Amino acid sequence: MTRRKWQLLLMAGIVSAAATARAQNAIESTPAFASIYQRKVDAVAIGQLPQLFTGSASIAPNYGFPWMVSLEVKGTARQNGHFCGAVVIDPAWVITAAHCVATAIRNGEGHTLAAADPDKLQVLTGTNILSRGGSVRRISRIVLHPEFGIAMQRVPNNDIALLKISDAPNLTPLAVASAGQAETMLVDGESVRIFGWGTALFGPNNPVSNTLLYTFVDVVGRSKCNAKAAYDGGVADSMFCAGLGYSDACQGDSGGPAVGYANGVPYLLGLVSWGVGCANRSFPGVYTNVTKFNGWVHAIISNRY
Ligand code: ARG
């Protein structure tokens, strides 16, 4: 497929960079959720494999993944506010995709991207169920990667941001993989585990899941992912691809983790960032390779400012 063609597809695929617009999306998409989700829960109860992410996602056990958090619009009723995933990587810091927490500021002809107002957002920690349990915490600071940008074709670049949690931060972190670990884990055919409350289907008005889901996706090597028939060079070194069409992340999963395991210990490798549609055989999901940003992450967190 030509670059031009997938650029057009992406227009539909990537939700606006403005957190408020994305939040709006999530809010509008919520009401239909109950029936779809209940069908999944019923299917699990009678022993059928759930068909989620248009593939084979499973329901995560509650409290099994204490570092998984939901990014929400402040002041909305529980599950209505979810719009992105995020991951605890330090007792007081959460990492997410920059496009989840950036807002476009008009200036003359164009716009610049800036951090959204932290007062408009909150995180939900300590539960897998958006509508129940856990605790809501305030965000005191949003730090976008200084080179975060959104290209003409709406591909986010350096799609990574840190959120400082202000009230009673004592969160349970997930270790970030080292660059060396990533080199062995992020090779073609290796499996990574992804988590999120995102939609099961791609489209404008699909509901998010009330319960955290996970699935496994195979890493797709950069040369395959950048082939003409796929993203045709659109996948930068700071990104990696995963998902061969049978399972994938989808809308509302952005900012959530791709996790690799070493001797049974989980490590954060990536953040859900972008893709064309969801669970599309020709277009894998694309993730921010967090390990390319370890220096930046460490600098921000260790200053503790
Ligand atoms: N941009 C989407 C979000 O905001 C995530 C898209 C990931 N797409 C994919 N096919 N893996 O949640």
C-alpha cells in the first residue's frame, strides 16, 4: 500500500491530540458499552473464549497488575472518564503516551502542542474495574517529551509523557526494561503482553471496556513493519511494531503498557501509540519503545521537581 493511502487511513485511526477531544470521544462512546461488555463476561462465565480486541483478549484478574492505571477526565462519573491507559513506573510518577495528555494551541496559521492542564485530568489506580474500587488521584504535573510531535499524517513521534501524582503517592511501580533487555525482547516473533480498557472494535463510537483486558501480541520486525505493503517507512527507531491481525490494542488503549517477561518478572517495554484501524492484518499496532527514552525518564523522575 502506498504511503499516501495509509496516511488517509490514519486520519480516521488516530484520535485528536487534544486530551479534551479524546476525552469527549471516550465519554460519547461509553453508553453502549454495558451490553457489549456483559456479553463478554457471560461468555467467559460459560467457558467460552472471549472475543475481544476483535481477537483473543482476556479479562485481567483484579489487583493482578497494580501498576496499571486509567487516565480520566476529572469530574466525570467513574467509567465515563477513561480515555487512555498509563503505567506506574515510580511511587509518584506515571508514564503514558504524550498524545493522551497534549493539547493543541493555535498560533496564527498552525498550532503547537503543549501539555494539557493537569487539573482537568485524574488517574484511577488500584482497580481493574473502571466503575468500582481503587482510588482516584490528582496529577500535579505533566511533562511531555520535548520532541513529541504529530506528523502531517497524524503519526505521533516521541509519543511519551510523564505525570506526577500529587496526593499520597505510594504507587507500586513496574520496572522499565533496559535498552539491552529490549534488544533481546523486541525481536521479530517474540511475544509481548499488552493491557488496556480500550475498545474491542475500531470505529468512531465504540465503548471502552469497564474491565481491564490483556492479550499477547507478536513483535513484528522493523523491516517488515516498514515494508511498502505496511507502513512504508513510517515507523521510527523509537517505535516498535507488534500484532499480526489476530489481536491488537485499539482506541482507548493508548498510553498503556507492552510488557516483556524475563524469568517471570515483568518489564515495561512499550506504550500503545498508533496504528491503522485495529487488529488489521497488514498494519500492526505501533508502540513507543520506552527503553529508547530511559535517560530522559530517569532525568525527570530523579530530579523530583
Ligand atoms: N491512538 C489509539 C488510542 O488513542 C491507539 C491506537 C492503537 N492502535 C492499534 N491498532 N494498535 O488509544
